[in-house]
Amino acid sequence: MDNKAPRVTLRQWAVFAAIAQSETTTAAGEALGLSQSAVSAALAELESTLGHPLFDRHARRLHLNALGRQLLPQAQALLDHADALEHATAQPNVRLKLAASSTIGNYVLPALLAGFRHDIAPDSQLDVLIGNTQDVVDAVQHFEVDIGLIEGTCRGEALEIETWIDDEMVIVAAPGHPLTQGTEPVSHAALREAGWLMREPGSGTRELIDSRIASVVGPLYVALELGHSEAIQRTVAAGYGISCLSRHVVADALRDGRLVEVNSGLPRIARPLLIVRHRDKHPTHGLTQFIDMLRGYRADSKKFTQRTSAI
């Protein structure tokens, strides 16, 4: 007679993680290439082996209970290790899933991705999700990506947050806008009433404007909300109000005269760009290479800032 305790299989943990993400056995089966009945059976076996349910059932959806939430990071880490072992033997190429907030994803990351592929991992496969800061944080917390790059701030007990580089913000308007005329700083009242173009709530840019500008000059008149910094830049250049955007976003428009900096009289506004990881995410070799590249870029950026400040 075999008295060994039954063991949980890797497949059962994979089923558990897939259900945790999709909240239905049908969707989990589609993600794993299994039938709905096979997924249900694997979950039943897992819960029977553990002696405890892992989900609360409600309205045909499965929601993690307290034990399920406790086990998910460890299960995901186990699956990540297994995936890393498989790819190390069968496919040595680097595969990374990244998430970046809008400014970083559109204006900073492209050159870094090209450099990583050209200089470090020529056969790498890089998938990039671009959203606002909250979208990126959510993706990291739910193990949907390997690493996130955000502007603004974030919190989370499960997150490892590392300051990356500074991002200078500038208030801009079209060349003919009234706030661009004259040499004296514009008044706080004029800034309040100018008609601001803003990113949506949840955006790091919106958060910064609220905390660093509106908190000083008073509530701003929001004339228009747009979900993309490029759309804001083009609309401001067309003569519709003013905005505060990353210098990365407006550098070309300032250089060719489509936009002009507004002399606000406010102190220099800069925000940290952050590297965000889940503390239970297994750091694969490719991820370690990518983080090392980001840190190298940070060191180069600091040297450049020091040189320009000395001029």
C-alpha cells in the first residue's frame, strides 16, 4: 500500500493561476488549450489535495479567497521558474513582456528597445503594453508583465519600486497664445483661467499637474481631456489652450517652433520615472539584462544632466 501523500502537479498550479486571472474555467481552458471539463477537474483535484477551497463561487465566476490570494504569488513564481527552465533548454532567446506608461512607451522606450535588441539580445522577443500609470501598475501586480516603467507615484506591498530617471515637465502653448507674449512671468490667475488640456485621471501627468501646479496657483480650468500626450501636444499647437507635458514629448515641437514654453514663474517641475516589479516575479536572465540596461541609461542620463548644468 502506498502511503505517500498525493502531490500537486505543475499543471494544477497552472490551472489555478489561469482561473485566478480569468475568473472562469472556460476562459482558463482557452488560455491553456484545455477543455472546460479538464480545467474543472484539475481545480477539483488541487482543492481536494490541499484540503481547502481556493475560490469563492459567485454568479458563475470564481474569485480568489484568502488562501488563494496567499498562494497565487508562490504558484506564479513556481510557474515562472518552470517556464524559465523550459526556455533555457528549448529556446535560449530572450522573451520579455513589458508595460510602460504613455510618455515612456512612446518617447523614451523605443530607442532603448532597439538598443537592447541590437547590442544585448539580438534574437529577443519583446512584447510591450502601453497604458496610463495605473494600467501598468495593475499589469505588474497581476503578473501580466515582467516589468513596468511608469511616471508618477505608486504603492503596493507586493511591488519593488526603483527610481529610474528624472523627467522634466514644461508648460507649453502655441506661439500666438496670449500667455507667450511678453517677458514677465504670467500671473497665477492667468494660469488658472488659461484653458488646460489634461490627460485622464489615473495618468501620471495628470497627477503631477494637480500636485505641482494646481496646488500652487489654484484650481485649473480644464478645457479638454485627452487620453494621449501626442493628441494634447498637437491640439495645443493648433491654438487650443495650454498644457504641461514631458520635455520628451514636446522636444521636437519646441525645436521647430510649433510650441513655446510659457514663463510661469513656477519652480522647475520634474518627476521621477520609476521601474516597477512584483517582488515575487522570478528574475530571468533576460529580465536581468534589461534592468541592467535601464540602470546604465540612468547613469548616462545623470552624466549628461551634470554636463549641461555646468555649461
